[in-house]
Amino acid sequence: MHVHTLTFLKAFNYELAKNCEVYTLLVKLRKHIGHVIRGTIGIFENNRPQKIVSRDVKRFEIGKSIGGLPIECFQIGHGGRKIILAAGIHGNEVGTVKLAQHLTHWLHANTDEFEMMTVFVVLCLNPDGFSMAKKNPDYFHGGRIGRFNKNNVDLNRNFLTKSFRQNSLWMFGKNYSETVPVYCGPHGNSEPETKALTDFILSNGIKMLVMFHNAGREVMGSNDPLAQNLAGLYAQKTGFKLVNGKMWPTNKQTGTAKDWCEENSVSYIEIEGSVRWGSDWKTQKGALIAVLEEFKMLRSDIN
Ligand SMILES: [Zn+2]
């Protein structure tokens, strides 16, 4: 090769490498700025007064966490058609617990409308992780402290399913491109939190589970017509992205609530809210009411 061409190519590669570094730096900076902005909003949201659920609402424990904290459940209505909504399976997703509080408060104020069905709301499935997140709010690193339970298990990988593995992945970031290995427990349903939820669903003949996460702005439904229909409705009302079964990155996720629901004939929708620390109530209220209304109107032979 001609010596000048070689020099030119070397210089070109150097420039390219340098530009790549600049690009990587810019991406990192953008990510960092994003964390700072979201974290600052988080400080404000996390310190707003919370909605208190009235003492009049029927409440009971479905079990205790590994750290001995109660897993509380509220009940509205007494009808035969039963739905359960659960927040805080990932304790760091603090806003989901606030969303569940807002929802319970609203349901209580509108009890008459839902008397013909039963709505259960689990405020926080992972109270140990949640209290850790509340004590150590990780505002400027995406709010990741408190995801696991006290055994360091990712509860949404611990369900008793065919897909269960002891080790799995936590996927996050843009298009779920970032992954962190997570421990899923020695066997499916090994953790008292997941066992409490699944035992409660099965022993009460509950036909639908709605699980709250954040903050990916997405909605996903299990592979059955009811869940697909309600997930579509939720996406439409919130503007969240509707993720169909094929796009849902379950191939890398194991032992999930979705898999458990599909194996146990329970319809499932998973909601990834839009904020980490805020209730997201304004954004999700209309969709939640629409889903509950739709569920209430179902023909009794379906549920
Ligand atoms: Zn989550």
C-alpha cells in the first residue's frame, strides 16, 4: 500500500476512535443528566404527603415478608368476580405503593360502583425492600436500592413456573439493553412474599392480577384475550407503549408473575408507570378505572 494512503488511514482511524470516545462521553453525560433531572423530581415527589387509606376499608394480612413485616391487602366489594392489584414487588419502585394507596382511596369513595365484584389491593408486596428504598433513596442513580427482598431475591423472578432458574437477569435502560445478574432464590416460590400472593390468588379463585412497576411507560398483557384487551385499553388511556408478547423480553426473564399467571389460568397485566417516586395517579387514574369497569362488565361465564 502507498505510504501516504497508510498514513491517511491511520489518521482516519485515530479520528474515528477519538470521535467514538466523544460519542460515548456524550451518551454517558446524557444519561447522567437524565438521572439528575429525574432524581431532583424524585426528591420533590417522594416528600409530598401521601394519601392515607381510611380505617374503614377492610384490610387484612396475606402473609409476612422474610423480615417479618406484614403484607397488607385491602378489599373493596364482595362480589364473585375477583381481581387483585399488587404494588411494590420491587421495593425500589416506591411510586407504585403510592399509586395503590390512591387507588384504594378512590375505590373506597366509590364502593357502591364495585359492590358486585371484589377488588383486592396489595399495597406493597416487598415491604423490606420498600423500607430500605425509603431510608436510602437512590435519587441520582436511577433509584435502584431496595429492589430485592431481605434474602436478596428478585421477587419477580421467584414464581413457581417452568421457566424458573436460580439465576436470571434484571434488564433496564433504553430498550432493556442494560442487564444485571439477579438471584431468584433456591426454588420457585421459595420466598414468603411470592408464596403469600400466589396462595391468596389460588385459594380465593381470583381471575386477574394487575402488577405495578415503574418507570418504563409500558403495558404488557399475558397471552389471553382478556389480558390483551385490557392491556390495549390501558395503553390507550395512558399513552404508555403497548408491548406485545413477542416484544416482551421474557426469553431472558424467568420465574415471572406473567409466566405463573399463564400457567395458572389467571389473566395478567403488567404496568410500567412513568415515574419512580411519584404516585403517577393523574396519569394512570383513567386507565385504572376503565380496566375495573371493563372487568366488572364481563360476562359471568368468562369469569
Ligand atoms: Zn419492577
